[in-house]
Amino acid sequence: MSTRQMDVPLERVFAVLATPATYADWVVGSDIIRGAELNWPAVRSRFYHRVGWGPFKVKDHTEVIDVDPPRRLILHARARPVGTALVALALEPRDGGTYVTMTETGGDPLSRLSINPLTEPLVKRRNDVALCRLERIARTGVSRPEKL
């Protein structure tokens, strides 16, 4: 689990989560967003992405499992054949900003084997970086760092 206190209003943080195009800029390992369904982030809606590093990239999608705007978004992220993940983002107003909790678990039996106590520190570090990026986008309104 990763957490971050953001000096940004709850609605602005959720607005970033509700914009599929930003995921390529804040999710570590995401390469490009290839498209999104118009009703995103409704339950069962999807956006389509490419993830990976270097020559090892796969095309797949992320689907909304549950949503309670602007407080919760639960996603099933797929990068098959590498694996899948359930990602829960919980937002709560705190100290004039937003406290965000991001929890990631394996989204299928094989992926649950790969996200375990040995790999948890790596997953946490990756998600800590993702939350820093999410905050930057919510604070500045700019997705790509090179535009800053």
C-alpha cells in the first residue's frame, strides 16, 4: 500500500483519475493510452494502453470495477501475458488537501503469486512514484513533464 498527502483539492485529484489520457504520464511502466470508452470511468468501462519497458511492451486494457466519485476508484489493469492487477485508489479530504491510498494486488491467481511479500517493496516503490506524479498533474494541470 502506498499513501500520499496531496496539497490539492479532492475533486482535482479525481479529475486526473477520470481522464484516461493522463495514465500514461503518472502510472509507472505505462507507455501510451491507445483509446478510451466515452463513458469512462463508469463501472465496466475501459481504456486501452500499452505498457512495458524498452522492446518489452504489451497492449491490453484497464477496466473500472467500482467507482464512487470523487472518493474511490477500483481498477482491473491488464498486461497479459505478464499479469493483471487490482488497483484501488481511495481519496479523502484531509488538512485542506487530499489523502490518497493506493493498494495493488494480483488480479488473477498467477499474478497473486508474483505480488507477494518478496516483491511488495518494489510494488510499493513504483506506486509511491506514481502518486508523486499524480499529485504533480493534479497540482499543475499538465500531464507531460516536458511541458512544465
